[in-house]
Amino acid sequence: MLRFVIKHSIGYYFALGLIVGFLTLVTSIRSFAQEEENLEQIELGAQLFAENCAVCHGEDGQGRIGARLAKDWPSIRPDLQVKDTIMRGIPGTLMPAWAQVNGGPLSDEEIDALVYYILTWQSGGPTYIFQSQTPTSQFKLTPPPGITGDPNRGALLYGSNCAVCHGVEGEGRVGALLAKDWPSIRPELRIRSVIESGVEGSVMPAWGKVNGGPLTNQDIDDLVAFILTWSGDAISIETGEPAVGPLTGWPVWVIVIGAFVLMIVAIVYYSRQRTSED
Ligand code: HEC
Ligand code: HEC
């Protein structure tokens, strides 16, 4: 009787393990597919934006003759608000109606992709960044000592606001080189003030809210922390574990295969025992 109970409970745990393994596999495949789909949507959105909207709204949504789109939308459902505007346009302004139902050129799907792309510019919720834009965002960056900002959040802000001028890796383009050793004892103060106030007489804008820019103090601190991860003082910077997402890829297979192996071992073991009992 005792043996039966033990056998029963061990078998029960194996079955449970197997089920959990399979569930993990199924969920992770689903979330992986979802992520792929989101990325595809963003890519389509980016392409459509470059072709149709950048001319008025700026390459990065920073605004030109069209309004600034890289901003936080004061709405609970910014997706609906932005979609509605794109579909219908804004009568009496240069902003045309884009939806096919309103005589425009874009399908519903294309507009959804645009909305998705535009909303990645929100400072609170940039959910995705192109791999090629900031590969660093895959890592968990720790801030250099004494720096309060969050470099991981800074990386996202950088990708959507600064990379266009300063290069994806701070290598400098129309903007100055940022991936360098700063010749200052408190480089964070210097960098912070440049970001906040811009550089007079150059295209470097003032980003601080106090100067009419889009970024909060926290945003700027995060950017400073991120920029400093590039400085040569690499001891202070650890690129740690890749950010942990839902389980995907090989860990799942290890779990599933592990569960199978255990199950087979168990079956062999118990059938042997049974034979020896007989
Ligand atoms: C010919 C210039 C032009 C083009 C092209 C254009 N827009 Fe606009 N857009 C404007 C102008 C101008 C405004 C601001 C209108 C106003 O409120 O005065 C605007 C406003 C908007 C707004 C609302 C902004 C807000 O703060 O509410 C959104 C969203 C928008 N455009 C998205 C797009 C998208 C997406 C595309 C490409 C499919 C696009 N626009 C193409 C000129 C343009
Ligand atoms: C439109 C282009 C442009 C954008 C966008 C831009 N910058 Fe700049 N930035 C510049 C230019 C140009 C300079 C060099 C100005 C000078 O010294 O003449 C500069 C200088 C700087 C400097 C000072 C570099 C030094 O060696 O002193 C910092 C720091 C900086 N930018 C950070 C940022 C951050 C952070 C962002 C995003 C929030 C940003 N920039 C976005 C063009 C840009």
C-alpha cells in the first residue's frame, strides 16, 4: 500500500512536470510569435512613415511643418486618438485624410502599423527599439557609481531622440561624438546641462522641459546614465544578463526534453521493479 502511494505520487509529479513543460513551451512559442508580429508591424510602420509622413513631421517625428509626433499623448487611449487623426486628417490644415474610406491611400492595416510605430516614441512606453538602433538595450546596464539615472531607459530614449544625430553607438554624425572619455571630474553635470539647454548656435536642441523641450529631469538623468556607459572607465560598467523575457528558445527545449528523459527513466525503472516483483 505504502509503495503504491509512493509510486502514485512520483508518477503524479512526473505527469505534472510534463504538463508544466508543455504549457511553458506553448506560451513561449505564442509570446515569441507575438513579438515577431509586433516587430513586423513596427517595421512596416517605420517604412510607411518615412514614405508618407516624415516630409512634414520629421524623420523622427520631431515635427517640421507638421506637428511633433514623438511625444507623450495626453490620452488614455492614444492609439485610438492617433488612429482617428490619421484616418480623417485635420480639416483646414495641411494634414490630409489617409484612410482609404476617406479617399486616402492607406489601408486600415497600414494605419494600424503607423499608429504602433508612432507610439513607440512615447517616453513612458517605447516598447520596442530596432535591434540595429540600440543593440545595448538588450542588456541590463548598471549605472556607473554615483549616477542615479537608469541607463536602460536612457537607451530607449536615446534610440528615439538622439541616435539620428549622434549615431546609434554615440559615434557621432551631424551631432558630436558621445562615446568617449569626458574630460571633466563630474562629466554627468556637464552632459546633463548640455542636454537640458542645448548648444547655442548649433542644431543641438534644448531638450529639458524647463527650456520648452520634451524631456523631464528623470528622462535626462536616464540619458546621462546611458551615455556614460560608453566612457572608457569600463570597470564601472557591467553589461549583465540579457534582459529576462518569457522563456523562449533553447531553455524551453531543455525543460521539455528533460521532462521526457525523466519520464522514460521512470517508466523503465518501475516496469523493471514490477517484473522483479512478479
Ligand atoms: C503635408 C504635410 C503633412 C503630411 C504629409 C502628414 N501630416 Fe500629419 N499633420 C500635419 C499638420 C500641419 C498637422 C497639425 C495640424 C494642426 O493641428 O494644426 C498634422 C497633425 C498630425 C497628427 C496629430 C498631432 C497631434 O498632436 O494631435 C497626427 C497623429 C499626424 N499628423 C500623423 C500623420 C501621419 C501618420 C502621416 C503620414 C501617413 C502624416 N501625418 C502626414 C501635416 C502633415
Ligand atoms: C538635430 C541633431 C541633434 C539631435 C537630435 C541631438 N543632438 Fe546632441 N548635439 C548635436 C550637435 C550638432 C552637437 C555639437 C554642438 C557643438 O558643440 O557645436 C551636440 C552636442 C551634444 C552633447 C555635447 C557633446 C560634447 O562633446 O560636449 C551632448 C551630451 C549631446 N549632444 C547629447 C544629446 C542627447 C542626449 C540627445 C537626445 C536627447 C541629442 N544630443 C540629440 C546635435 C544633435
